[in-house]
Amino acid sequence: MSTPFPFTAVVGQDDLRLALLLNAVSPAVGGVLVRGEKGTAKSTAVRALSALMPQVDVVPECRFSCDPGSPDPACPDGPHAPGADGRSRPARMVELPVGASEDRLVGALDIERALSEGVKAFEPGLLAAAHRGILYVDEVNLLHDHLVDLLLDAAAMGASYVEREGVSVRHAARFLLVGTMNPEEGELRPQLLDRFGLTVEVAASREPDQRVEVVRRRLAYDADPDGFAARWADEEADVRARIVAARELLPSVRLGDGALRQIAATCAAFEVDGMRADIVMARTATALAAWAGRTDVLAEDVRQAALLALPHRRRRNPFDAPGLDEDKLDETLEEFSGDDDPDPDPGQGPDGPGGGGGGQPEPDEGPQGDDTGAGPEAGENGQPQPSGAGERSAVRAAEPFRTKVLSVPGIGEGAAGRRSRARTEHGRTTGSRRPRGTLTKLHLAATVQAAAPHQRARGRSGPGLVVRRDDLRQATREGREGNLVLFVVDASGSMAARQRMSAVKGAVLSLLLDAYQRRDKVGLVTFRGSGADVALPPTSSVDAAAARLESLPTGGRTPLAAGLLRAHDVLRVERLRDPARRPLVVLVTDGRATGGPEPVALAGRAARLFAAEGVASVVVDCESGPVRLGLAGQLAGELGGTAVTLDELRADSIAGLVRDVQGTSRRVA
């Protein structure tokens, strides 16, 4: 039994509560994405909403929850006679697990019966079960991209289409879509963010009295769930009745030209892409008026709709935090508050991006290759100093750019992504095999070929093919996987020249953007001074890696071997946690190694550990100037990888060729 909805009200989640209720009033709003840190009752709020949803009338024995008043004419269980007797039941809340398959989501066809009996047998999926109810996806940011695409397409069209092996099934799928996520575990792609109607940021209250009340209610619920629910039953009944009344009022709500002009002006002022934001704002403002019991949309409805519908649409890349400037919003609404002012001032527009860092300029550093000029860590007696000695303030990254594709050789079986070749459930068909368990992807030609030699022995007399279980063949497919991209960044004094370190950070930031788009996990190891640090353990949160990179200080000697050994240890631990995800090591350095006895030889031995284990690697050569030693190329040879310069890393670079990691040594003279 779920905790009643009032449990969440004391956590300062008024926007979440309102967004869920508006979607209950008007599912056309497009659902809610709830973003927040762990332990903020995101799931509790969503599950509590199901108790507030009005009951629905359904056709008895229909697996697709058809409305007896207007049944779906294309229902696979139909046709149903209009006006037939129905039965009432509570609206369902269906949960989509992160690890669900495509068949579990959209439904599955019984291929064996279809071939052997000629029967179109369809087993409905979760989309059918959620029709006229709630579909809840916890940790939606961890859901495979192809499932998110299917989910959002069904939510937008109000129907689910299953097309495979020559059989076509369509059924209605209209539901209230709610997704929750913790941004620390990775972001949704911007185009998927845009498909959610509303978004809400939630955080735990910092008020002690509210936190005390949360604990008190949680303990009261655990002690007596039924009694706790009964305590809030009257309030829940009132909210449920208000939802029903708002639904009935919704068709009568008037969205005037003045409100429409405010909506359009707001979306234009905040430079949101496309027209979906305008439509969502209009639907949200209308639902707000209905929820308030009014038949006219007011400016306050438009303002609240903007606060719910626009923040996530303002993001331009994964490192932008969702948000909305409320002062600018109020100015825009005030400017277009009159119905007779259709001509906005063309001079008005969004503020330009903020200026530079504003800090005091630093003096020029010494020669690029001089560790001592960049803050040595050796004292007067030659003894090493603490790692903070010679430390310089963080340098801002240069503008990111589109990088060449770096991939891991061979074929893997890791999590779905867009970087390296892998055996996946989706992609191009490369062959067939006997099915292990339930058949999901039939290889028709291989199945017919396996059954054909046995037709006479099986007594075939008609035109149909006699197919048995042993004849069925599962299609094997090849797609793309996401990898663990482990960045090992040299932050020593030889890299500390301001212009060079800015370019290096810009290159790593570009690779992080590429990792985000290809659905990789990322990690960050840095080395400088007397050792190496894991700045960020492997995570799906690429923006967390970008934040650590931005604040990375530089200076000191170059403990290259320590950096490689720490990276090797990170990979060892991660291999135990996620053995199917293959690593790609991106070492960003000029190849120098200083500090300690025999630093170059020790770095070479550390590098050969990666080569011995077949770990794919790329060395981004940061050496610059007219005279180059080629140390990074030699290091790439020890790693068994390849080396690219900063210029060659660019996708539009003319100097470099497209370089994939082939696992072969490459030495640069």
C-alpha cells in the first residue's frame, strides 16, 4: 500500500504536487519529469498519485482497457459494441523497470503459433496495461535510449504500434507519463528532455520542523498503514473530486489571444527550440485555470505554466543546469500584458551570455616544457614538497568542439550506447542461432531453411510449412555499446602554461560531450606533484566530470607512472562491478615523466600493464612548439594504443586522418 499523497507536502514539493495534479486533470500536458537528489520522496509522490486518480469504466475481459462509451475500433480484443455494459476499477499505475526489454514494453507476438498455426497471437505489454492510467519510470535517465524513444512516441501519439515479422498490431495507449531521476547518475539527452511536458526540481527541506514532521509521518505509517491512510481519506476524497470537476470544466476554459501572445512571447524570449514549448504551456495554463475552477486563463496561469514547462527546455548541452530567470519572465509577461499590443519591441531580447571570469590576469608562465619554471616541488635540498606546492589556480577551458570518433576494437556485449561495435538486441542482423529461452527476434530465412528438409518426414500435405520448436532461429544483431571512458589527465607544471592548459581542458570537455552523446560512463584521474588522484570515480554523470575538470589546479612535477597505476587500479575495481562494459583509456599528456628514481622507465612498465591486458587506449599529445620530442607517441607504443595531437582530435581537422583505436602500437618520430 502506498503512502498517501499528503506525506510529500511537508517536504517543500508544492511544484511537484501541482505538476502531477495538472497532468491528472489534462493528460495532454505530456507528463512530468521529476529531478532531484536521492531520498526526496520522488517515488512516494508518484505512487501516492494513483490513489487520487478517479476510477475508470472498462469493457469486461478487454486486455486493453477500452472505454465502453467509446471503444477503440482497432482494439486487438475487439470489436466492442459502443455503449456496452462496463465495469469500474481504479486507474492503474504501471511501473516500467529500467532493465525491461522492448517486448515487455510494447508486447510480444507468439512467433511459434504464428508460423505453425497461422494465429496472430499477441501478448500485451506495459503500454497496454497503462492505458487510461499512470506509467511510471523510476530512474528514467538509466533507461535504454530505444525504450525511451518508444515510450515517448506512444505518449505523443496515444497509440502503440508493433510491427515485426510481417505482423502488425495497434492499440490505444494514452497514459499519464511520470519519470523520476537523480541527475548525479547521468542526464537525459536534450531532445528527450523536451518530450516531457513539465519538469520539477525537488530537494529535501532544510527546515528542521518540516524534517521532523516527515519522520513523524513515516513512522506513523510504518506502525499502522491502514490507520494512517484512513486519517487522510477525507482529504484524498476531496482532491479526487476536485480532479473530476476540473476535468469536466476543462473543455469550457477559454484561452484568449492575450494569454496566447504572452505564451508565444515568453517562449521566444527564452529562445526555446521548436513549438512544443508553446503548445505545452497553452495546455498547462488551461489545466491550471480548470484546477482553480475558472473558465478564463489569467496571466498568473501563464507564469506558473512557464515555470513548469520551460526550465528543462533551456538546456543547450549536458553541462547547462535547468533553470529560468524569474525576473526576466515577469518583465516579458508585463510587456505583453495588454491584448492590444501585438507588436513586441524588436530590440528586446534575451541577455547575452555572461562575460569572462573577471579575475585578475596572471603573469606569463615560464617555458612550456620547464617543470621548474612552472612550480617545481623539489625544495632546496632536493627533497619533494607536499603536492600543493607550486599549485596554480584553475584555468578555464577553451570552447569545446566536435571530436573524431574513438572506439574500442572488437565486438563487445556491454550496455547499449553509440561508441563501439557490440552484439545487441537492436541493430543490423548479422546471423542466426538457436534461441536460448523465449524467442524474441525471429530470423525467418534461417527458420525456413532449418524446417524445409524435414517436410516430407513430417507428413506435410498442404501448402503450409510444418514448423517445430527446434526449427526456430533467433536473429543475432550487431549495434553499438557504451564504454567506460577513463580520462587520465596530466596536470603537472609542464602542462601549466595558461594557453596550453586551456586548450587541454577544452579538448577533454569536447571528449566529455562526445561521451555524453554516446551514452558512456566516464571517470577522471589526474596526476601532478607527488602522486595521482581519482578526481571522479566511474559514473554516468558527465556533467560531474566537467565540473571537476573546470576546477582542476595545475603545477608541480609529472608523476606519470603514478597516474597510470592509479588508472589501472580504477579499471580493476570497475571490471568487478561492471564486467561487460569495456574500457577506453584517454591519456592527456605531453609524455614527460619527472620525479622519483627512473621516472621514464617506471612509466613505461606501468604502460605495458595496459597493453598486456588488451585495454584500448589513446594518448592525446599535448606537446607544442617548433621542437617536439615525440614522448607521447613513444608512450602510446608502450600502451599498445595510438596517439593523436590536439589538432588531429578535431572532427573537422584536415591534418589528421580518422583514427579508431586498433590496439596496435604507433610510434611518432
